Amino acid sequence: MEHERKVDGYAPAEERIRHYKEFTQPLKEKDLKKQGSRCMDCGIPFCHSGCPLGNLIPDFNDAVYRGKWEMATQILHSTNNFPEFTGRLCPAPCEEACVLGINEDPVSIENIEKHIAETAFEKGWVKAHPPVNRTDKHIAVVGSGPAGLACAQQLNRAGHKVTVYERDEKPGGLLRYGIPDFKLEKNIIDRRLDILDEEGITFTCNVEVGKDISAKELKEQYDAIVLCGGATVRRKLPIEGADLQGVEQAMDFLSQNNRKVDGQPFEGAEISAEGKKVIVIGGGDTGSDCIGTAFRQGAISVENFEILNKPGLDRPEGQPWPFWPMRLRTSSSHEEGAERHFSVSTKSFKGEAGILKSLVTVEVEWAKGEDGRMALSEITGTEKEWPCDLVLLALGFTGSETSIVDQLDLEMDPRTNIKAAAVNYMSSIPGVFVAGDQRRGQSLIVWAIAEGREAAHHVDKYLMGNSHLPLKGEGDLPRV
Amino acid sequence: MPLQQQGLYFPEFEHDNCGAGFICSLKGERSNHIIHIALEILDKLEHRGAVSADGKTGDGAGILIDIPHEFFTDVCSFEIPERGSYAVGNIFLPRKSNQQKYCISILEQELENQGLTLLGWRDVPVNPAIPGRIAKETEPIVKQLFVGKASEEQEDFEFQAKLFSARKIAEHEIYNSRISEAEFFYVPSLSTRIIIFKGLLMPEDIKLYYKDLMDPRVITRLALVHQRFSTNTFPTWDLAQPFRYMCHNGEINTLKGNVFRMQAREELMKSPLFGDAIKKILPTVLPGKSDSASMDMVVELLLMTGRSLPEVMMLLVPEAWEKNPDMDPAKRAFYEYHSCLMEPWDGPASIPFTDGNYIGAVLDRNGLRPSRYSVTKSGFVIMSSETGVLDIEPENIEMHGRLEPGKMFLVNMEEGRIVNDEEIKQAIVAKHPYEDWVKNNLIHLKDIPYNAEIEVQEEVGLGQRKKVFGYTQEDINTLILPMGMHAKEPIGSMGSDTPIAVLSERPQLVYNYFKQLFAQVTNPPLDGIREELICDISLTLGSDQNIFEYTELHCRKLKIQNPVISKEDLDKIKHHDKSPDYKVVSIPILYEKERGHNGLEDGLEAVLSKAVSAIDKGANIIILSDRGVNAKKAPIPALLACSFVNSALQRLKKRTKLSIIIESAEPREVHHFALLFGFGASAINPYMVNEIIAEQIEAHDITEYTFEEAIQNYNKAIGKGILKVMNKIGISTLNSYRGAQLFECIGLHSELVNKYFPATPTRIQGIGLYELEKEITQRHYKAFGKPDLDATLDLEIGGEYRWRRNGEAHMFNPLTVAKLQKAVRNNEATTYKEYAALVNEQSRHLMTLRGLFEFTNLDPIPLEDVEPWTEIVKRFKTGAMSYGSISKEAHENLAIAMNRIGGKSNSGEGGEDPDRFYKNQSGDWKNSAIKQVASGRFGVSSNYLTNAREIQIKMAQGAKPGEGGQLPGAKVGPEIAKTRNSTPYVGLISPPPHHDIYSIEDLSQLIYDLKCANREARINVKLVSEIGVGTVAAGVAKAKADVILVSGHDGGTGASPLTSLKHAGLPWELGISETQQTLVMNDLRNRVVLECDGQLKTGRDVAVACLLGAEEFGFATAPLVASGCIMMRVCHLNTCPVGIATQNPELRKKFEGKPEHVVNYMYFIAQELREIMAQLGFRTVDEMVGQVQKLDRSNALDHYKSNGLDLGPILHKVRTPEGTKLYNTEEQDHGIKEAIDFELIERAHPALFRKEKTKLSSPIRNTNRAVGAILSNEISKNYGAEGLPDGTLKIDFTGSAGQSFGAFATKGLILSVNGNTNDYLGKGLSGARLIIRVPEGTTFKPEENIIIGNVALYGATSGEAYINGKAGERFCVRNSGATAVVEGIGDHGCEYMTGGTAVILGSVGRNFGAGMSGGIAYVYDKDNSFRKQCNSASLNLLDVEDEEDISTLRRLVEQHYNYTLSTVAQGILENWDVRLAKFVKVYPEEYRQALIRIAEEKLQTV
């Protein structure tokens, strides 16, 4: 390889934690071209398979390498409605599947993607293209997260009249209220929403389907509805002291902070990390977002607990290339000063006068049980008490909310997601489609967009008999 | 009766090759003795023929002699007129007496109609006990017919014409009569001068069968003899040779086109000689005859035009005049004029011919058949495929010669002298003012002025039109762009794993339903790059004329150098109006899309009727144009239109009036153009490619060239590509390729084919016009019907060459690769099952033919009853991948793995490091069980062959059948150079053909050579699936191969032009079953092992292959994937990121494959196979072979395209007697036991076992072949590559050595011949010294006489050769280390040489040093003619000045003198200082640079 892998740099931690702005330092165009040149135009581009959207990665890499940014923009948008989101936020399964990654650093696909998207906006190539012909079909998309938005845009392109329902003040879902600004500034969402708006999509915010308007009513009003409400039910930690003041859900903390940054009002008491010893329970992306936010709010210290063992830097044996590996990933937030602790289980919270003061943990061990599954056991004598003022629970989500499910009498799957056929995304009720986390359970933005796009095709086909909306084609790499 | 078509077997793909010769008395003395001598010649050529399964039936042999007038006068019961004033013929007749009488009466009637006199009939006495069982079945009754002139005054020529008419008309009548034994009727000869005795007989049996021949009263001045080697055992009596005027050793590749064009020519034939009756004589060529028989019928007709026999031969087999600026202008003009009349009958051909007055022979332009002659002082001329067939005292030899490429050898019997080529031809070319005619009439396109740009207005934008014609971004970026930039066809690797067109779910262009045919075994592919001077792609356009006349009109034509033309050229043609007899008409090829397939059908008819009316109005060029598509009009596929017009006009007898030009947006890759030319086009303008290139210039994708240059580059690339496609099947000129239809359809219904592509084979049916139209509609819809949605790509990405989700499906895709690697690395049976399920499922998902089958007739048995996996894997092999194409690590990994399980790995074409021949301490063995012998012969030495368990002759390769290869110098590092016996950094070329296999009998010879080189090893011949492969395989089985491998078309490779990767060869399902069927039909199946490979991926694949007839199985891509290959498809770039297909030391470190991975893979495959066997009820693989009744077409599939497929022919089971084994049960008898080596070994005991110097002598003759190979094998067994000390064993032979004298002869041997030798002297020479000198008593000048044959020292790796006389063609071809001194050579000397030294002390033929990348040649250039003969592209021609050079040269000349007493050497040495200045040192530039680099590296290490 002639060139080393390079991605955008970060502003120094001590500097970047003083604000909520994005802090990447973009590569120069000539470096980006070099990065594009690292792509080997493989006979089998596993990246293209690893990407849930089926992004045409070798093709846009080549376009970038040849300095054909507009062509790259076209190629990228042909499979991805919102590359500016995935270019920032995706954990990049494509890069794990990159052939170069077998024995070298993979191509910086995601970073290239981001720059294509940003260049496109900068040059004014991303423009509204309202459909030339309209059908007489009306479709409601419930939820304005990445799945809902992608689905809405696709269906609008097919000429249908699309209304997006959002219960919050502004569209965007977790992108807006879950992801901190330092990872995704909200004007990034807004500029895309402007385009969707201009293309003729109606956004109805502050209306919660199932509450403000019944799902049944919606179903009657529209030719089809697509549920893209996400997997929003948060996992709880039902242990002693969980109700102490200072034990908070990560999502409450993050959404409140995003509203603050945006100058929006928020409900409930303020949750602040300022001057506090903070412990974030949960080693995932949400946990990581909590860490970065806590530092920016002025936390004295941030500890991060993960119940699973510390993964290695290398691939585990059972997850060889090109499959997605569980391995140690360190985010920019982690680098801002958090202490990470693995194989730790929280046993109880302790407090005084209803206010959290500390928590108690025990170390755990994982071993394969008789059924072949990994099971955990606590190691006696490893209890430890950690003084703390704020605990943020970032334990993930357990599935879909149920009000719409109940109103429409939809079937759920065993994992409390709404059941919808993988072949056409249709729920147990004809005309009601489900896409994104609400169908597949909590997952990645890239999956949400992919589901939104795929569902749109099937909705279109359901309404019109056939569809010209693209499908991504076969070839998803399974998880192992 | 020839065998009828059944299953996949098509009788038209029979081939034959042969031994031929003649003898004549210059003094005109007639004797019976000549017959005996002639038959002795045949007897001595018996190894060039073959025998059927009954062990007695030859493939046919015959003899042509003067009419024995005195004999007939004696034996006939009726009166016979004077010699020459009557005709006599041997007539084959039906056996049933009524039918016999019928034939006789017809013939008599027609003779009477011609006014001739029937003199009488005589029963030919034959011995019925002679023919073998098979021959007996088709033995005719033979009678002699005597015919007198109409009157005494009748001119001889008229008499001939009447005889010809009568016979022709009678033939037509009888063959059309539908009598059951019509096929028995045949007239071997009916002539006033000669008579032919022939039959399905062994050569020695001819005279026993035809008792006349033994009668001393039967005397002749000349005798022409021939014996056939047919690929199968259904030869017939009538196809035995000689034919009426000629016999033929070789193969006419262009036959189909020649016959079509001959038919077309018949439209115009007019002759006062025949008048209206001419219609009754036609067609000239009877259907169903062999190439030689067909050619003979044309010769016969052309003789009736008043041409002499030599002139006819010049017409049919012209020398390579196109690129020979030194040719006499008159002769050149003759050839150019005649190129407007007749395309060459192209292919390897040595054609002895005679009309009784002249006897002679002509050789094809490539010189691909051996033809040697000797003239004796006693007045005999003896010509034959080999020298030494008769014992002639040295003192009696006047001269030894050979037939040269394109040259003629002629004896004028009346004048009793040999007429040399120049003299014959001079007289012929002076007959008419050809030079003036050509100058005044033939227009060259380049000379037509370009007037003004004529704008073509397309109403629809380029973007939409691209979609209509199915362009993808991949087409543009992968195909068009590289050709526009580099003027070369793009290269790819790792084969093809996409579905064949009929199984693809994506709309396909019609072109994709056709596969290119290619040469294997029965004729050689050619090398149009290195042997460019023989090839030509120019074409002439315009109307043809009556071949019975000579006028200047015949050459009033338009000539195009490269018929892939630009828009500008097309405009020039359209608007050229200088000539009154030049008219161009443009015909749109569009149809009303709305009207669907009826619209298409009517559209085609409309095109035809427009063409017909254009002809009627005097057009001589039509342009079929698909310009002007729009929302309503869809394009008729250009190929469909072209072929339809071409064939329909032929049917309507209007074809010769005009030429077809294609103006189409469709053609973009070489295959498209090849098809259009192959189906009758004469020029093509790919206008959309021109527009796309314009776009690329605009977008700065092409910057180094202007628009015009880029177009030229592209056209040039296509031109070169077409040349390669032609060369692949052994054709040198586009003139012959045009209209020859050398393709097979796969997936087209015969209804469609019969109507639009008549006479093209299609064996499993498939889609019709309806489905074809549907595919057009799908593309049209994408352009005009589909709404324009935002954020979709203008043009699809593609995915044909590189996998894309929405592109064409690939068998190896992310999931299958990932699962397979996970399975073998972690030894996870469950993951393997997932992988296998994916592959098997996707193959059922309409990707492969095997996917369409399902198992049936299940008869389950317990799994434990099935033979264990350890037994099964012994039948498994890994593919032939050379060290060089893949890394050392990857190569050894496969070898270790296969040795661990008792399977076989394959060395590939790259030699092998002898260190690997011995097991290492851990017991692992890196020795490849199979050693490959391919056309480059890299590293093929006695020791290499000795260490093989199986030796594989690669006749073709699935990914690029019919093509050679090239390893660029940069990749030839010191280690690779060592194993390949070559010089580091010197590029290595594998020629397209094996230069010792131009025909089936040559292959038989190589098999014999290799068997001698290692008797324990099985000889495996690798073929590639195509129509006729079964027939070829039958021939190969008769040539004594032990194993026949039939490869699928889709195999991987390090590098191949994309055209070959995709469009040549067929899936193995067809090849294996055709081979199985044909071998079983021929009763040859049990003599050979049948092996299959080509993208075998799972146990199910193996099971299907086995049920179709395979018993051993090869895997290449999958074991590589198991070793870490991720199908990067950059093998040709040396950048393999996983260390497999690379020699870069850094990248090689990345190789992570382990033998276990490969072992696991083989284990999984075997287990899956066992499970299927248990289900089907087979305990052993043997039981399972060929049990096609266990396969059925799956009902589960339903796709509009696949519905029309008929898999019946694949599943056809040949009826056999009970108990016939369908697998290998018998060993071949190679006839090794008779070799004289064994006797020599006994006598050489002290040398061989005690290294004592020993000297022996022995007589030798042409039937002693490959002498020295067995001896060398014994030495290699004991002493390895080291051999014996120099000069330990010296053997002096006296006589004419057979072919391959000194083959693979190793160190320590000195083999000398007092006499001469045949072809392939010192093949693979491995260290021995060979000395060939003229015997004592010789009076001729050795330097002017042919002493050794063609292709000497082919692939020699070390050793020396001293030749006291001249050599034939291709001296030192692919020599990589031997030193040779010779006194003159033929054409193509030192071709592809990569090392060693050649000293040539005499004349040198054309094209010296083509592809010579290494080694040094010193040429004694007496008359300063050498430079002109040189293919000097990359050669330095220097004076010999360097001290070291001078001393080397002097030493070699001295040695030559010492060993041979050469007078030439003596002369040079006596005047050394003067003569030295005459020497030219030929020093390849690449070699010079390599030596500098090596010297530098040595300095660095010091």
C-alpha cells in the first residue's frame, strides 16, 4: 500500500469538551483522493456486502480518487438518503468487511462518505427534487428518525403524498434528541429536513400517534401507514436504590441536554453532571455519548461500567473477517478522560436522604453454559463500592411501545418488536408496514435507513402493483 | 453408416489427421514395385494412424496409382481403347443387389446422357477376410467402371468434364433417392489417368484386400498413399483417402465458412462447358463429408474452370502474401486478385495432390504439418510426413528437402523433373495482367477522401440510448475506456462464476448466447502476435463474379485494412460515388416495440425484403443500421439481423451480390465483433462506442489522446482481439473467418437458430424469438418506460466482472466466501453445510446447468456402507496453478495438503524445485503429484517428469482455451527462474499451441514421449468443454492417454482477456456428458479415466459430475478460497492482498493458508458426497459413474427463460450391452515395450550403474521414436537432475531416427545419428549431447539438405546439439538453455527462446526470433540477407566483437567440426578472421537488461 490510512483528526480533548460543536478536523482534498486510492476495487467488494445499505463503496471511492465528486455524490445518494448521518455516526461494518482490513488498516470508507456528503452540500448539489408526477396515494409515516425519514423520502420520490408524524417538537428522532451535538450538529439534520420539506413531504410534529390521534383513525385516513417509531422502551436496572435521586436514564439525560443546546424547553427536573462524580452504566454508544456530554457539562470524573468482558483489539475466533467482530472500540468520548471498567455488574445503589451517594459492584465471570450460551457468574469477594453523584443508565432498549400495537391489534415478535414480514415489511395488518428499530429492535442508523428504503419499495408495490424504487439487492453479511 | 446424432454427440465435429506420402519415378518408369514401396511408406507411418476398439479396423487408408492399362487390357473381358482415351473408376456400391443395380443403372444412365460410352464393368477382386469387425459393417461392394469417350475426337478436357458431370449428377440422384444403402455409393475415382484403392483398412492390409495390387502386371509411375487418424471410430469407407485429386494431412478450420461461401458462389457460376446443366452438378460440396473430401470436391470443380491443379492449389492455400513486402509484385497481385474470389482454406494442411501428370504437394502458410522429401539418384522422388520411411543407401541420395510454409513442391511427370515453387508460380501469375487489374480496380478505404462531416441526428439523448442497448458503467469503465486508452483488450482473472445467459435473470444481449469455438488437439491455435506476418484481418467488400471467368471486374472491390471502422470511415463509404458499379444502401434495423415479438419478426422480414430489393436495384453494399431508436422503435439485435440477412440471401442465391456493413450501437466487446464477422458482416461501425469515447474525452477520462486517436486505439484493440479469437481456432485470416460461424449456441431454441442462425449447433434448446424480444423490451423499458426517479443512477453499475448486489449473480460472493473460510479454518462442519447450502441453493437458483438437476431414483443405504472419505479423496485433485502464477507458500500449501490425504496437486506450468521432490522430516511432502506439461514447457526436464505420479498435457485451459500466456519479466524472480529453467527477469511466453501438437497424431506422439520419460506416471490430457470435445476425447483415448480431463469454461486463471474469460468454452456439464456418451459409443470408455473440473464447489457438484460420467475431480478456485483467496481478481497485477497470486515478498508474508484448511475442505466435500451416495444407493464412486438415470430435471424451477431448456441430451444414456463398465477398468497399451531403449539399457549396464564410460551402436529407423527418453528416465531415477558424468554413455545410431529423438535426454548421454532425423529432435533436452551427421558416402551438400525435421529442441533446458545439415521450421523454439549448432534453418527460428545459445551457419527462414526474450543466437550471414528475415522488434543485431563472444562462438564451431566433420564449419574455421565479420549476434534486449540486472545483484551480494 502506497498510502497509510488516514481519517479526520480531532481537536484536542481539553479544547473540545468546552463546547458542543463537532470537533473533527477535515482532511484536505488531496489526502482524501489518496484515501480513495487505497480502495482496491475488489472482485468481491465485501464492504458493499457489509454495508446494510449496499452502498456502492468501490465505485464512490474510485470517483473520489479521480476527483469526480459530483459523480461520487450521485453514486452515494443512489443507495443512501442521508450519507451525512451515516458518514458521522455509523460504526462502519463496511470497514470491518474491507478486504484491505484482512491484514492492513481498512479503507476509511466512512470518512470518505462524510466528505462526499459535505462536499455535495457545500457545492449545492444536494437539491430538492420534487416528483414530477404525483399519485393519488396518501401515506403516513409514524416517526421521524432515520427510518421514517428515509422511508418518507423514497415514497415521496415515487410520487405519493407523505405525511410524517412526530411526537416531539422537531423531526429527527434519536438523531435529534439522542445523539449529542458534538457528534451531529443539529443544523445537519435541519438542512436535510429543508430539502425533504421542499420535496413536498408534510411534517406533523407534536402529534403522538396512538395518543393525540388514534392509530385506527390514521389507518382510515391513509392508503398505507409505515411505523418507524423506533425501539424506545428503555431497559431498566431494577436493583436496590434504583429510585434514588441521581440515578437517571441516559436517554433522559441526553435528550434534555440536546434540547438545552438547541434552546428548547424540556420537561422535568434538570439532570446535570456539573461538578459531579458520574458513573455511566453500559458500554455502548449511548454510554459513550453520556460520557462526552457529562464532561462537557463539567463532571469531575466519569467512570464507565460494562458487564461484559473487555474485548480484545483483535477479532475473536468465531467472528473472522469479514463478519462484524466484537472488539474493543474506543470512541472520542472515551478518550476525553473516562475510566472504563469491564466485567462489572452493579448490585445496588446507596444513598442518603433519597440522594445517590455511591453504588456497589461485583466482578463477574463469563463461561459457556451447558446450553452452549455464555452465562455469567459473580466472583465472590470482589464487591466494591464507588462513591458517585450521578449514575446514567445506558442499558439499551427492549423494543417497541405498545399503544399503536394495541390500537391496531398488531402482532409482536418474541423480542417485543412489531412483527413484520422480512420479505415486504408488512405487519399482520395489510396496509400497515413497519421499518427500522420498531421492526428489527435497537440497531444502527444505517440499518434504519436501509429498512426505511426497503419498506418504501414494498409500500409502493403494495399500492401500485409494482415499484421502481430501488432495492438494495441480496448480499447482507449475517452476524455470527 | 456414420453414427447418427444422439445425446450431445454431433457427427459433424469429427476430425481427422494423418500420415501421407507419395513416390514417383522421375524417369517415368512404371513398376509394380512402386506400389509395394508406397505401401511400405504407409506401414512405416502406422504410428501416425489409429486403430479402433476392435484392434483391427484402421481409420482408413488408400493408394492412388496410374491406371494400369496393360493389366486392364489383360483382365477385362471387354475391349479397352488406348491408354488415356478411356476412364476407369473404382466404384463403391450398396450390398443389396437391387440397390446395387439401381445405382449402376443411374450411373450408366448419366454417362449415356453425357454421350459417353460405357465400356464395361469389372468386379474388383477383394479378400473379404481382411477388414476388421467394425469395418465389415460398412464394407461396400467394389466394382470397376470403364468409360469411353463420346467419340475419338472428343477433347480430353471435355471428356473429363462429361465424366465429372455424369458422376456428380448420378451422385445427387442416388443420395436423394432415399434408398437405404445410398451411403454405400461412392466413386473413389473415375479418371483417365489414375485409380484409387482405398478403404477402412490398416495400411498393410490394402494390398491384401485389393488383390489387384499384388498382381505384377499392375504397374505405375507414381503412388500416392494416405492413412487416417480419425478422432473416433466411425470412419467410413468413402472418407478414406486419397481423394480424387488430393489427400490431406491436417485440418481445414474454416471449412464451414468455405462451404457456405462456395454455395454462395454457385449462384454466379456459368460456363459454356456445362451450359444449363451446371445447375444439376451443384452443389459442389456434398454435405456430411470430411474437410478433406469437401476440399477435393472444390478442387475438382475449379479444375473445370480451366485452372491447372497447381493454380487451384494456389487459390485455395495461398502463401502468406499480405505482409510480405519482398514478394514478387506479380505474384502478390495474383494473390490479392484471388483474395477477392476465394478466401483461404485455412488450417494446418499438407496436401499431396496429383492429376496423373503433375504430382506434388502444398503446405499451409503456417507450415504446421511436416512434409519431407528425398530425391534419389536412381530417379525416385519420395515425399512423406516423415523421413526414413524407406531405406535408401546414403550414396543414392540426391537431396533431402522439406516442404516450406506456403510453398509448393511439384513433379512434372511428363517432363520427368522437379519444378520448383518459383517456376511453377511464375508461370501461373503471368497468365493475366493481375497487377494492372488490381491497381485499377481495388480501392482502399484509406484512399477514399473524406469530404464533410455528415451529422447523424439522433432524436434521443445518449443517456437513454445507452440504456436501450444495455450499457452499464462497467462496460464503459472496464471495457471501452481501457481500449480507448491502451489499444489493448482488458485482462481479468479468476475465471467466471456468473450464470450462462439463458440462466441469468438479467436481460442479456444476443451475443451472450454464443460461445466461441477453439482449437484443441486436432488443430493448433495460432499466435497472431509473434507470427503476425501470417495473419491478416483485412476484408474486401463488393460484388463477387463468376469463378469460371477471369476479368478485372473480379477485383473491383473496396478493401478495408481493419474492418472495425469509425463513423468517419462509414461516412466515406456511404458517400463514395466515384465508381459506377458501387452502390451503398442503408437499411434501418428497428421494429415497432408495441407489436412485441411479432413486430420483431416482421421487422426482420422487412429488413430482408429491403435488402433483396436493394440488390435488385444494383446495391453491392448494404448498411444495417440501428440508428434512430426512440420510445416507439426498438432495435433489432444487430447480430440477429446480420445473420438473418446473410443466411437468407444465401438461401435466395443472392448473397454474393453484396457485402454487409453493420452500423450499430450494440457491439462493444471483442466477442460482439467476432460474432458479427462470424455471421457474415464485412465491416462494423460501433457508433455508440464512438460517442462514449467522445464523452470520455469531454470528461477528461481520456487525456493523453485526441478523440480520433482514442477511436483508433479502440478499433485497434478490437482488431487485435478478433485476431486472437480467430487464432484461437487456428485461423489466420479474417477473410476465411468471416461467415464461418465458428460458434456454438447455448440456450437458444433450435427453431430460432434454424431460422436466423442456420447450421449453428444448439444442443440444449432454450429461448426463442419471443423471449429474445422480451429482453429487448426490458432494456427499452429502462430507457423509455421507467419513470425517472430522483437519486437513481443514470446507468447501472454492472457487476459482470466484479460482484455488486444488484448486478449479475456470482457463485462466489461475500457470503459463500466468508462461510467457506470460516468452515475450513475452524473446522466447522455446520458452517460448511451452510456454505454448501448457499452454493447448491444458488446454483438451483438458475445459475448453473447442474442446478437444474435434482437427484431421483433414490435407493437409500446406510451411510456406513459407503466407502470412507479417505478413499474418496484419492480421486480429488487441485488445479494446475504454477508457482509463478501463485506464490511459493500457496503452491506448497496445496501440495502438502493433497499429499497428506493421498489426493493429487498439480505443479501447473512452471516446473518445480527439485528440493520439493523429497519428503521433509515431519513427513510432509511438497511434491506435486501431477506435473504439467504445457506449451511453454517451463521446467520440463527428465528429472521433473520422473518425479510425477501423473503427467498432464494441457491442451487448453477453461478460462482461455486456445490462448497462450505470458509471465512478464518483472515477475520472473531468481527463484521462479530457477524452477522454470530460465533466466531471471526475462519474460516468459507460453505459446498458444504446443509446437509439437498440431494434430491428433502429434498428441499421440507426445503421449508416447512422456510415457517413455516416466512409465509409471499416468498421462493426462486436459481438454476444455466445447461442442465436439467428446469426439476429440475419443481421439485422445485412441492416442493412448490414460486420463482425460474435461474442464468447464469457467475455471480460474491468473490472467486472461475478458473475452475469453466469458465467451469461450462451455460448462463442464455439457463437456463431461458429451465425452462420456462418445467414449461409451466408441467402446473406449473403460480404457481411460475421465476427470472433471471447473468451478466444482460442493459435494453435490461432484455428485452430478460423477453421475454424468466423471470419476476424478479437480478443484482450484475453492481450495484457493479455503487458503485465503478472496476473489480479488487481480492475479494479473501481482498485488494479491492475501499473498496467493503474488510474488511480492511483502505480500507473500500475508499468506495465512494452512494445509489443514485445504484438507478440511476436501473432507467436507467427500462427506457431502458420501451422504448423497447413501441417498442414491451407491457404495462406491465406481458404481456411481455415468448413472445418469439418477438425475432428473428439477420441476421446482420456473423462469420464462429456462422453461425452454431441454436437458435431455445431457441425460442421454448410450445403450450398451449388459455388463459394460462405464468407468476405467483397463490400462492402455502404450507400446513402450517395443522401444529399443530397453535393449540399450541392458547393454549400458556398466554406464548406468557403475558410471563406467560405455560406447554402443545401434541401427535406427523412423519407427524408433523418442529414443533416449526411457534411458534418461532410468538415469533420473537414480541420479536425479545431476544425471551421469559428461560422456558416460555414448550411443551411435545409424539410419533415420524417428520423431522426438533424444527427447528429455539427460546428462551423461551422447547420442549421435549417422543419417537424419524426424521432427522434435531433442524435445525437452535435459543435458545430453546430440550429434546428427550425414552418413559416410553422402554426396550432397549437408547445408542445403534437410537433416532434421521441424521443431527441434522444443523446450530444451540444457544440453548440446550439433546438426550437420539444415533444420526445418521453428528450430530451438522455446529453448531455455541448450546450445545448438546447425547449418541452416526454416521459418520462425528461435521463436520464444528464453535462454541457451544457437549457432546457425547457413540460411535462415522468415520471422526469426519472434518472441525471443532470452538466449543468444549467432548467425552466419553469408549474403547479408539475415536482417530482413528477423522479427527484430525486440532484438539487438550486433557484430560479434566481444572477446568472450568470439571465443564462445569459435569453440562451438570447432566442436561442431569435431563432432560432425562439417565442411561448412571447416570452411569458416579455415578463414576465421574473415568469416567472423559475417556473423551477426542476436541479443534480445530483454535478455541484455536482465543480464545487467543479475550482474548488479551479484555485485551487491558480494
